Amino acid sequence: MAYKKSFSEVENKYWGDYKARMSKAQGVEDVKKIFSMVVADMVKEIEPKLNPTYGEFDGDFEIDVKGEKHYKVASKIAENPLYIELVEISDLPAILDKYSEMAVNKTIHLSRKEPEENGKKIIP
């Protein structure tokens, strides 16, 4: 599919740091924060007028392990005509898919690993 706008340059700028931060994530909450923060920063660079936010417990972009798309977009962004246009004419959805897929895979990996590790910790 040919896009009228490609943001691969912006994506590549964030991808290396995103992968490094994901590899160091200690738990599921870390993964959620990293995804929300990096994607919000990337979208803000692509379209500053959208002004996406992220927080410790919620953000405009969140991973969705059970969802078909693996990410959720807050209604204030999803219903914004600027975002709708970006989704229709650019590769932004493919970029979000790539980032969310890594976050979901890391979440699944950590959620399987966490109970085992918690049982083995020795508390002095």
C-alpha cells in the first residue's frame, strides 16, 4: 500500500531507544509506561496539535493485550480530525502496530515470568 505520508524517519528515530528500554523493563507496568510515553512523544513530533499525554496509570496510547489492534487510543485523540486524517493517509497505524506488538509480546513474557521469580526471592 502506498501512503501519502510516511513517518518512517520519525519512527526510526525512536525505535532504537524503545527497544533498549523494553529490554530493560522489569515488569508489566514498566512496559505500559514505556509504550505510552514513547508513542505519545512520537505522535507529538508527527502532529504537535494533537498533544498526546501519558501518565503513570493512563495515557492517550495504551497497550491492549486482548485487543485485535494491541493498542487503544483515547477518544480525545481518536476522534480528532487530525488523527483521523493521519490514520487514513499515512503509515502511522503500521508504526503503532509495530510498537504495540513488541509491548504486548514483552508483557506476555513478563507476566509468565513474574510469578516464578517472585516465589524465588529471598527476603532478609
